Amino acid sequence: MKKKLLVLISWEDPCSSSGWKKAEEHDLQSALCLSAGFLLKTSDKKNISLCQNMSNTGNVGEVITIPRKNVISIKSFKRKAEKWE
């Protein structure tokens, strides 16, 4: 199985509210989010994807795709090579 890069992505997420209020009562801020996982290769130039789970067969789970325009920073972590049988 090919090794994947372990990353921590800091990104901005829009917020919304529901229900009826006066316009001046809607004072929402975007949220700063952190997502950690294995970086997935993609040909998509507008988005970045990572998974939180990966099996020895190469299957991945818990995938999140984040618009690149929302990414604030990406930090990568070195990890030791593993041998999966």
C-alpha cells in the first residue's frame, strides 16, 4: 500500500442560522475548523480531500473535501513507514 501524507488542515467554514429574526439579530461569524487525516491525491484543482481512516487494502473512509479557497494552512507530519501484511 502506498504511503499517504498525514496533515492538519486549518480552514474557514461558513455558518448559517434558521428561523425568523430581525436583521440586526443575525450576527454570525464564520468558524475556524481543524481537520486531520491522510491527504488524498486528486486532479481536482478547486478542492482538497483527506480521509481519517485507511485499510491495508487501500480502502479509505470518513473522507472530507474542503474547497481550497477556504484553506488557511496545511501542516504535514512525518511518520515512520509501516509494513502491512
